[in-house]
Amino acid sequence: MDGELGDFLRSRRARIRPEDVGLNSYGRRRVPGLRREEVAQLAGVSVDYYIRLEQGRGPSVSDAVLDAIARVLRLDETEHAYLRTVARPKARAVPARKTQDTSARLVRPGLRLLLDMFDRAPAFVLGRRMDVLAWNALGDALAGFSRMPAGERNMPRQAFLAPGARELYPDWPAVAAETVAYLRLDAGLHPDDKELAALVGELSLKSEDFRRLWADHQVKAKTYGVKRMAHPVVGALTLPYETLAVPGEPDLSLVVYTPEPGSETAERIALLASWAAGENAPELRA
């Protein structure tokens, strides 16, 4: 992940037009967006200081300078936090766990019990690199986690490499972009994660879409939203979701789909639960 700070700053500069920040656009520009000199001027730092920062050669940078740069580049809250993270490579790395990344060791029994208590809502637990570590019966019926080889229970790998992913998600371009943005956010916290680097390398090699999205340097936290799915058994689903932090487990997130009570999606989820239990099973769509 070398050069992450510079790549991120350059990508953010490119999306800001000079007129957006009160500057006149004089002459032809070789690249879109603000020049480094303009960012430095607007942030109140020297041009040399900003250039060294963008090249990763700068000294320890203060919060005040980062805040000023974030203001100039119009970073949102997530991007601002990400900037602070990648600007301090020595401080940002999260120590690796001594335990292996396995669901058996990472997902405690109480959390598994909590998953099973969501009897009307598909739910699953995400770990590092967006690996799927545990799920309830409805989550499995929705996504088929138990039928995947253990090494393929990973949301980015499923979104970009699994056959039928584009048919499963009618809004696949948005799903793909959000997945990559969330994965890059994780990469900022764990710059020395060799498994993450290997995953990014594999996806970049096998998927042109992933490679393009990764190069955009978008970062986004997936705390809540709505996902549409075309399920092969029960058809179209519109699924709001909530992503919850797990107390005491900073690497884990609990994702719960929350269909609106009385909605067509809620009825289809109930049908899916019956199908998964083998009761009144609807015929599988061709």
C-alpha cells in the first residue's frame, strides 16, 4: 500500500475545479482539478511542504494541517478520517491478532447465539477484508454462504468473481463501488496486511472493474443502506440493512437486513425461511 497518501490526495485534487474554491482557471491544465500549488495556498502551507507530504516525504503532520487540506479538498467525514489515518503510517497500523483468522476463533458463542435470534432477518458477521465469518439460517438462505468453499466466503470476491453476481444484484455497479470503497477503508487501517494485499492483487488481475474502481481511491463506511437482490428462489427483494460494531471485537461487524414489516420483501423473506426449513418449499426458478 506504498504511496497511498499521495495517490489519495491526487485523486481528491482531481475532482475539485478551481472555480469551486474561488480560483480562476488560467491556461490549459495538463490534469483535471487543482494544482498542488493551489491546494497549498488554500490550506495555508508552503508549496514545498505540501509536495513533500504528497510524496510521502513530509514530517509528522499536524491535525490542523490535515484539517485544512480536508477543507480545501472538500472531504466528507469518512474521507477526512481516512486522510488522518494514511498520513501517519507508523501510527495507523493495527497490530495483527495472535489468533488465526478463522470463524471458529473469531466469532464468540454469544455472538453466534445472537445471530440465531434474528429469526425474521438475514444476518451475518463480517471480519477483516470483508470475510464472512458466521451467519444465521436466513442469511445462508439469502446468500448461500454454507455452499461456498471457505476461501470464497468474502464479499469482494463474491461481488467481482462469482458467476451470476451481476444478475443477483440489479444495482451491481453501485454494489461494486461500495464494496471497493469499504475495502480500501480497511486497507488504510492495515497497511501491512499481506492477505489483504494478496486479495487486492488477485481481484485486480482477474477483474477490470475492480482494478478501475480501486484506482479511484474512493473510501466509504457501510453503516446502513438499502440493497436490492434478485433471489433465485423468491424473486426481487428490497433489503434495508444496518451494519453494527461488535463491542470488544474491533475487527468484526454484524450486518442485519431489516425488511419493512408487511412489505412484499418481508413476505418473500418469510417464504424464504419456509423454503430453507423445507416447509412449503416453493419451486426453484429456472
